[in-house]
Amino acid sequence: MDLKSYKKYKIALLNIELELKAERVPEDLKRTMKYCGGAVMTTANDINSSVFGQCDYFEERQVGGERFNIFQGCVNARTCTLILRSGAEQFLEETELR
């Protein structure tokens, strides 16, 4: 699958599962909503522009064997993300301890 990137991206935060687990919203959706705006929806019915979040730029990045979603230019963002990569898990564990 090709990596994707988009400019002036609108984000629909959909929490659709076969069973809603006590109306629990996953942490990644909460973070995206906090920084990109919008609202978490449990259905695609009646979706309109007021529930979309947005960012200036979105892209998927491959780092090692993992894919990351990168959101840039979010109106409420006050943080940055550091991705730590190492040849051995031991070095990452030592970094977490410090």
C-alpha cells in the first residue's frame, strides 16, 4: 500500500464498531479531536462540515516496520512528537528510564 499525503485535510473522526464498548472513545481519537477540532461520531449519517476536524497537512510515514500518521498545522496543537528508533529495544528502554 502506498503512503498517502494530503494538503488542507478535513478529518472525520468515526468510532464505528460492531459493539460500542460502553461508549468508550479510543485515546487516539480523543487526541486527534483535541488538536484538530471536530467531533467523534458513531455513525456516518447526518455528517456535516461542523463535525470535521482539519489540519494543513497530513501524511503517513514509514519508520522501520511501523507506519505513523503525521498531522501538521492543527489549530489547537501545542506539542510536538519525537519518534525514537534504535537497533535494540534495550536502548529505547534505557531512554524511557531517564
